Amino acid sequence: MPKNLEEELKEVVMLPGVSGHEGEVRDFIRRRVKAPTREDAMGNLILEMGGGKGPTIAIAAHMDEVGLVVSNILDDGNLKFKVLGGIYDQMLAARPIEIHTAKGVVRGAIGYNAPHLSVGRDAKEVITWDKLVIDIGTRSRKETEALGVKFLNPVVLKKDFFKVNKDMVCSRALDNRVGVLALLKVFDNLKNSKFKGKISLIWTVQEEIGLRGANVIANTMNFDYVIALDTYSTTDSPGLEKFYQPVLLGKGPVLRMVDVRMIASPKFRARIETLAKKEKIPLQHGVTGGSTDGAIMQTSGAITMPIGIPMRYTHSATEIVNMSDLANLVKLLTAIVKDIQK
């Protein structure tokens, strides 16, 4: 029985894929598309369709999620770690984790002293990541290593995936598994089409630590058009100052016109707006912080547009998206490709 969009999203969200350790996500994509793909030296996965004389289009979505890596095994069996990507310190303490080893998953928790044992300012201050340890219930380095835990093992903050109200879902790593799934659904829509030019669907690596995978793509491939898929931090979270134009859950995908590293193509914006109106697809526009793979890929000379799925609580354990925005993103991307290929 075919899975619905929510079930498909849960399947890809629950895969581990900390930056630099995207293998399980990449393997899932290969199995899912059942089509020829190639993996470059960096680990980016590329699926190409068409190839005649016509416009070349790339749509990219990063596979990685923010997380941790084991940086030291202490004599008492506890673990030190290094943060990979933008995680606030207050996100880490007292958080359940999963360490992915050659022997399987080892579960544990980032330790946090009970309030009964804390006094004065120490009880209220945020503990920085470098002062925290991972407790996996062992008493010695030897016991820890016997479980299969090694230096450089990736560590995933434990995920739960559940529904919020009728149309929303909440989980870790929705950033950017919503983009990963959107790209898979676009492939489903286009795989039997004939194109004048070439379409490249690209699942990139190490976006969360500096757009590293996209940098390789920008230096090894050339495109006429680039669309970068990612999440977009909404402005409708409780208590948030409204100094950016409102971007809301459930109101459609977002054209990310300005962020800290790029300005999107005004001409591409106009074309997408016209198409969205014609296809009756809701559309939002955003100015924000952060950046996307589009910032790097734009430097190759491509007409570039980052498109986001509105999301609350970015890089937290409780990211929230509206499933209708994901469905509308897939419709929009499919329409854009067909329009450019006319």
C-alpha cells in the first residue's frame, strides 16, 4: 500500500545523517529512486535527467542535520563531544542521544546535574557544550569501547515524530529532510517526462557546517538555473519580534529573496510568481538570516532562487512544519521545471 506524504516524511526524518555522516540518507535515496545516480568525491548524490540542447536546471537539497561527534572517551567511560552545525548550548543539556557505531546504536544522555545538587548562579546558568558529557551508563573507557563506541562516531539528538493539530508535524531534523523528500517527489512527477535540456537533482552534504557539498557542486558543474531547497524560519513563533515580514505556516512555500549571503534573482522571482498565480499555488516571500546551498551555487553564474518550507523552532528538538506547504512546494517545483523546459 503506498505511503502518504506524512508517512514518507517520517521515514526520511528518522534516518541518521549528521554532517559528514549522510550515508544512510544517501542509501535511502538510491533505493527510493531506482534510477542511475552518481556520488561525487564529497558525497553529494546527483541524479540527471534529459541532456539535449536546452536549459540546464539544478534543484538541490541538503541531506545532513545538525548533531554531534564523539571527540574523546574519558577514563570514567563518559564521552566528550563536538557540536556539528548551529545548535545552541541550551538545546543540549539533559537531552537523550543515539551514538551510531559499527556495532549498532548506543543510547545515552547528555548529563545535567539535578537541581537538588546545584546552588547559586550555577543552577541558572546555561552550560556550554564543551563542559557537558555524554553518559552511556559505563564506568570505564574499556567498558565504553566494548560497546563499540569510538572516537569520531556520529551522535544524533534523539528524534520523535508526531502530529500537531491536523496539518502540522513536529520532529528533529525536519531541516532539511522536508527538502530531501520534496526532491524525491519531484523526481516521481518528472521521471517519465522528456526534456529539451538537462535536469539535475542534487542531494548535498555538509550544508550545516558551511555549505561544503554545494561548494564542490559550484566548482564542478554549471547550470543556467539553480533552485536550493531548505526550511525557512517562520516569524509566527510565540514571542518573536516582528522585524521581518511575516512568513506563516500553511501559507505556502517561501521565496528566500535576501539572507546573509545572497540576494536571489529578481527575474526568476517574477517568473515564479507568474507561474504560481497561474497554477493557484500559494507563495510567500522572505528576508531572513542564515543561508542556503543557493548562496554558493549562485557564484557559478546561475540564475538562482532558494525556496523554503516555513518552519518553527529551527535546529531545535521540536521543529514544526505544515504538510500543505510541503505538498505545495512539490507542485511549484514541478511546474517551474516544466515551464523552463518549454
